[in-house]
Amino acid sequence: MLKAFSIALCAIFLVSAVSAASLQENANTLGFYQSDLQKPNMPIPPIVPLPNVLTPDAPKLKRSNADKTKVNLSQSDARISLDKNGKAEPPCKDITEKNNNYTVCKFDLGKDKLRLFHRGRDGEILGSFAALEAELLKTDQTLRFAMNAGMYDRDFKPIGLYIEKGKEIKKINHRDGYGNFHLKPNGVFYLGKDGKAGVMETGRYSRLSLAPDYATQSGPMLVIDGALHPKFIEKSTSKKRRNGVGVSEDGKTLWFVISNGRVNFYDFGSLFRDRLKTKQALFLDGTISKLYAPNLSRHDKGIPLGPMVGAL
């Protein structure tokens, strides 16, 4: 009897240890506790779904039939803008810059409707592009593009400022700490009521007391007034998958970029500054970065997401 009890006790201890290790691994994978400026180059972890419940009070992620069926990603699903010559101009395209491969998605706010998404109408966190697409179809709207848009905690809630439809869901975060989010200066991406967008350093955003329709906070800033973040290291060996957003000076054009391989912060920021000519750009996340781009037949899946940006 005593021997059986001892074996059972050891088994419980082992399961608890494995569960704790798995939870920590998942938290690290999400990236918001990490600072990767000078870490050695590590393999990109496999994209696997996190468990639905990471803490006792964690919310359920929204599930839909779209998660179980193959999504039609034909080019006809996306509304395509026209260039100055009247030719079809898909929003997303693949490019190469300094031997690094990226996908760049460009939007004109005079033609394209963008917004942020986090929860469905039933209050459940969406968590995936498939769930977002299904949510929009309920109101006869078509998702043309989507990308993760801001860092989040273990419950998939934003860790910084988050505004949706003019309502502040999460207050701005000025705290110091460890990880990319706290690599100051960090910043805010917002969509204003005037039909213009912005990327702005967090302190500046707070001082201006802006009241946009949509906003998400992340970090670090990639480009600040035309200069790279002062802490970026040109030859850094810390390379990860990354995504970010840059905005034109007039606030009417947006570029969303995701790397299709590992890049360091210096090269990623340089793409926005030198190739896209954006004077303000913000890092959205790394490793977990995902893209939904119908015109490229691309629908990244894996770890559940927090806030997302989408074009309708």
C-alpha cells in the first residue's frame, strides 16, 4: 500500500513539473517576456496550438466551422485596388531585401477599410484568422488581409493600450520591464477618426491625448522620425521571424510586413526606413507572427492570437 502511494505521488509530481515546463515554454514562445537583441540565434519553434486553458480563469477561444474546413484562398476572394494605369494591384507581394525575404502588404486608407479585432460579438476571443473570417461573414463582410497586431498575455489579452471602435479596452502601458515590449521607446499604431493612420512613440502619443477609433501598443519602435531604434545592433546574431507596420508621412498609406525567415531588428527596421521610406514604424511581434493574404493563397495557422488587424 505504501509503495503504491509513493509511486502515485511521484507520478503526480512528474506531471505537475511537465505541465509547468510546458506552460513556461508556451509563455516564452509568445515572445512578450523576451528581449532578443543579443541572444544567440535559436531555431524557430514549431507552430503548434496552445492549450485552450493556460490559467484557471483563462477565456475560451472562439471556435468556428471555418477552423475545421479548408479556406478558399483564391485571388478572386480579395478586393484588388487599381494602380495609376488601371491595372490590378494585389495588396500583398513577396520581396527580397539584403538577402532577407519578406511579404509586404500595402494599403491606401482612401480606398481600403482597416480595423482591429480581438473578440467576436459574443464576447469570446477570436484567436485565429479562420474565426475572424467566420465572424465577418455573419455580416456579409469579406476578410481581404489579416495579421497579428500587438503583444498579449497568457490569456490572449493585450498587455498595452488597446482601443476598438473608440472604446479603450486596455489602458496605455508606461511600465518598465523585460522583453521586447519594454525595449523603450515602444509605440502605438492607431487608426484615426479622420481616416488617417499613425505610428507614434508611446510618450508622444500620451502627451497628445489622441482619441482614435482603433489603437494597439507594442514595442519596440523600429523607426522613429526616420532613424532606427538606438538600441538596434547592426550585426546582431539574434534573428527571428518578425512582423511590423509602417505609415506614410500623410497617414494615408500603410505597409504591413512579415519576414519569411529569421532577421535581426536592425535589418527589419532598415527595410521600413530604406526600402519603404517610412519615417515611423513599429514592431508588432516575433516568432508567433502570422499573415492571412488571399491574393498569395496564404493562411498562416498555429499558436492562437490576441489582437489582429484586418482589411475588409
